[in-house]
Amino acid sequence: MNKHAENDGLSAQVNRSKSTVNVNETFWGYVISKGGLAPILAASGELAATVGCIVFGFAAYAHWLLPGSTFGAQLLPFKIASTIMFFVFAILLYLIAHRGLMSEVQIDVKQREVRLVRRNREGASVELDKFEFARVNSVYMKRTQPDAPSNQLFFEVMGRRAPIWVAMGTAREIESLMIRIREDVRTRKPANTPRPVRVKPAAKLRLVRGGSGS
């Protein structure tokens, strides 16, 4: 019994690693991200960007500290230009490492909105864009080959000229994901029925006859 359970868990992990699309369930909806080796490659790219940031940051001012460094009128402009260039490269690599290289699409069923997020290897996320379900005109896929992981899923959003890319995978993966998103987007939010207002009965007026004066 335990061997079967272990084999089932191992096969599930293998299938998840082979899958080109990851769908993680949350209490507010689900998150769509790249599967397969994409998370490992993204983490490796962020690590390389961190190392490059340190190298370029050190190189930006290291040549000013070299013994025998000259500050002649001919060499000084080249040193200033190289320092600025190295600092720009270091800042760009820092932003890449900080924001991350793993993009994901968050389908929030409770808030009825779609969020485009960038996440780094440490789990920190940066929200790039978001739009409501009501602005989604259509959800469609571009087919290539059924078994090839090159079928793509797109959003067509009101007010956007270009479609928004969601995921890429096999035709089976993309089609099932497309059907699910369409159902979530088209499902209308239940209207809040107004509570019945209780009207208090009008108070009865008593007519009091005044007494005759003597």
C-alpha cells in the first residue's frame, strides 16, 4: 500500500516537472506560471544577474583606486564615461535580480480581476499590471501542433491594442485552461439583494375634545 502511494507521488512529481504549465490553487483563485525547467532557469538567471551586478558595481570605481592611476585631462573623460556605464549595467542587473525572471498570471475569482506579476527566486513578487474580468473581451488560443508545447493562450482586453500572453503548452493543457478561464470570466458576480425595509405602522392619533368654559 505504501509502495503504491510512493509510486503515485513520484509519478505526479515527474508529470509536474514535464508539464509546461503550472496551475497553483489558492484560496482566492489560481496562479498560472511556466512549468518544466523554467523555474530553475529563471533562478539561475537571477543568480547570474546578482553576480554581474556585484562585478560591474566593483568595476565602476575600482579603476579609480588602482595604484599609479592618472587623472590627466586626456584620460579623465574616459574614466568618467566608463564609471557611468558600469553603474548603469549594475543597476539594470540589480533590477533583474530583484524583480525576478518568473512571470505569472493570477486569476483572482473573489476580486474578479487578473494580475500580471513578476516573482523572484526568494518568493517576492512585483505587480506589473491588472485588469478586471469585465474588461476581458475574449480568451483564445493559437494552435500549432497538438503534442508540441508551443500552443499559446491569450487575453484580449478592452482598451489594449495588443493581446496579453497567458501561457504556452500542449494543446490539451492550453485548451483545458482556456475553458476554465472562460467559465470564471463569464460567471457573473451574484447581485446583492436589498434587505426588506420594515415600515413601522403609523401611530394612531386620539382626538381629545376640549371642555366647555364656564
